[in-house]
Amino acid sequence: NAGVTQTPKFRILKIGQSMTLQCTQDMNHNYMYWYRQDPGMGLKLIYYSVGAGITDKGEVPNGYNVSRSTTEDFPLRLELAAPSQTSVYFCASSPGSVAPAHTEAFFGQGTRLTVV
Amino acid sequence: GNSVTQMEGPVTLSEEAFLTINCTYTATGYPSLFWYVQYPGEGLQLLLKATKADDKGSNKGFEATYRKETTSFHLEKGSVQVSDSAVYFCALSGPWTGNQFYFGTGTSLTVIP
């Protein structure tokens, strides 16, 4: 029962480097989300997807890109890393059902990223 | 619009004390309401949920009742344990929000022996 799996768990990047945070889910969920969590703060939505081939911006998309070529995978790409992108990144998925009883989100364990 | 306002922390309690964390919301339509818990170094886990007015969600001794008249979903536990130390997030979502999740800012709870 893997659920939502994120890799890597930790990463240190130098300013200007790029990297991809991987996220995969095995629950056949339609909706997937990327959030960032800064110290002592809540969650901010970066990007989300309502299904394969469809993505949309959240609250804080600048400096990031996503793709959703399959239902399972939703990678987050950081181009030209900046210190302001130091954060913990969480991927989540949800059935996105029209039935309210089935709308909870499932989260990965997070990726702790430091940009120096 | 949709938003969640959560009680500011941090909260420090002695073991076996009563816990209340306040949560109020603003929403269009009829959202589902959630409490998530985040233990140190981990992701968010669903603690409990309620999908319609007057529903009570419960899990691990925690309870919250969906109050439409006061737009609230306060989290309560009668006797906290050291192992309950974590950050608690109130959230709403559902078909009426386009399945977007709206989270509160989180409340950090520390329980001391």
C-alpha cells in the first residue's frame, strides 16, 4: 500500500541549478497537487492537475513547472533554483470525486529542499 | 470565496488536559471539512473528516462537529497525550470547490508530561 511516494527526501541545490521532484501515486486518483510549506507556515499550492494532460497554476507557481503525462506521475521541475525556494515540498493526490465522502487528500512524506 | 481560519499557536498543554483548537471557514456550496495532523518530519495525515452539516468526525479520541450555523469545525480531545504533539491543520474541500483544498495555517501542539 504505497499511496503517494516522493523522491528524493532531501536535497541541497546550488543557486541556479535545476532539479525535478518526483511524485507518483498508485491509487488511480485524478487530482494531484504540489504544495510548499515554509517554516512555521501553512501550505501554499504551487500547481495542480485534474487528470493526465491537464495542469493549472496554484497560488505560487513562479519558478516551477509541472507535467502530467500519466495518471500516476506528477513531477515538479525547479528551473534556476533560488534561495527563496528553500522549503519542504509536499505532493498530494485526491480522487476528485463528485461524492463528498470521497474527496480527502493523501500526502507524500515530503522533500526537504535547501538552496545555497 | 473559500478560506479557513484557524486558532493561532503554539499551544502547550500538560498530559491529560483538554484540548480545543478552533477552526472557522468561509465557503461556497457545501464543502467537506477535514482535520489533518503532521508529526515532526512527516507529511500530513488525515485525522478525521465530516462531509455534511451536523456530522461528527472522530478518530483516536479526537472529535470535531460540522456546524453550518456557526461555520465552525473545532477539534477537541478530552485527554491529550505526549504522543499527540504535532501540528494540526483544518481544511475544506469538495466538489463545490472544484476539489481544491483550502488549509488553515496550522496549530502547533506540544504536550508535556
